[in-house]
Amino acid sequence: MSTIVLNVENHIAYLTIQSPPANALSSQIIKDLNELLDQIEENPTVKAIVLHGEGRFFSAGADIKEFTSLQAHSDYEKLAKNGQRVFQRLEDFKIPVIAAIHGAALGGGLELAMACHMRVVAENAKIGLPELNLGIIPGFAGTQRLPRYVGPAKAYEMILTGEPISGEEAVAFGLANQAVHEEKVLEAATQLAVKIAAKSRPTINQVMELVNYSRSDKFLKGVEAEAQAFGKVFGTEDAKEGVQAFIEKRKPKFIDK
């Protein structure tokens, strides 16, 4: 059974993440997303995509328990590169993708949302990259995309402290397009998608391609470096302690090794 459900209605494709309780971003979700993008790409009627999560969260983070099943540094690097590849495909997609974020978009969940082209957030949503609290680092291009939206200084603060910001703050910092009441998130995202879907598909596709040229050439080099660093960090004692502490729901005891 797919962890994401696809529904197409009035030229809008709705992708609903269904992986309770927290829609944790697993390898299976990434795989299912990639396969559903194949289906959408083959559907000539789709002009906009809305991505949202069922339940309490958009996505409350990566699937940390899945990390414990990996062994070698290369396994972690491979995991990061696979997520980066699919998220890059999402960002390069010729159809605009709107993330409708309620509850929380943390860690891998925020990295997924940042790969989308627009973000509509709940005013009270928790948005951040808390990986350093676990003795690890973002691995799905979070260190590269976040500075593009909020600037280097705020990106350093958010990543190094691991503290989330609210949906309202996300708009103020340029990370989200608009913040609305939690119950209105999907409705607001749909309204935005409807406005886009009223346009000619060839013009939409051209704009999606052209705006991508504004991206720095250093971005892909940074993403590659992040994947390598992700693999290295998972070989440290602090990473093992941080992940185990997260699973045991206790505060980690880092030894800086």
C-alpha cells in the first residue's frame, strides 16, 4: 500500500502523505513520491500539485528508527543522495508544487517542503531542522535550501540551535508564502492552485523552467558535499548516542566525538 495517495480534480493533483502517526519521512515515502510524480508527468490535464499530510502533521521529521538499520557510512550517504535526487526532481518539476503545511514540518519534512515551489503554512505550525539535537545533520539538501529562503544568518541560527519557528515567522523570513489558520491550510493551498490552473499549461511549464535558471551553480556542489558529510557524521559516537537518545525519549549526552 502506498504511503501517499494521489487524487486528481479540476486540473489539480492532490498528494496526501498517509503514514501515521507523524508522517515520518521514510525511504518508502520518498520512493512512492517519485513513482507518483511519474504518473502526474504522464497526465496532460494536471496544471498544479498540492502536497499535504493526513493527520496531525505535514511531516514531523525523518524516520529516525530507519537510520538504526543502516551500518556503513556509505549506506547513510546513499540514503541522503536518494532523498536529494527525488527532492531535486520535485524542485525541477515542470508543474508547480504547493506544500500545505499544518502541525509540523521538521527535519526531512521541512526539506521536502523546501523542495516544493510554494508553501502555505498554519500560523501555529512548527517549522525547523532539529537534526543537530540528535547529533546528526540535515541530509536531504536542508543546509543548501534553507539559506536560499531565509538568508545565511537565520539558516545558521535555525540549524545550529535546532529550534523551530512558527508558520507566521516562516512567512516573515521568506520561507513560506502565506500563513493561515490551521483549519484553512488545505483550502488556502487549493485556492492558490486554482489560480495557477486557470492559466495555460505551456506558459506554466515555461515559467517553471525559466525560474530554475536563477539557482546558483554552487547548489549542486553543496548538495553533494552535504551527502558526504551526512555519511561521515553517522560514523561518530555522538550520532549513535543522539539517535538512541531520541528513540529512548531522553536527552543525549554528547562527548564531541
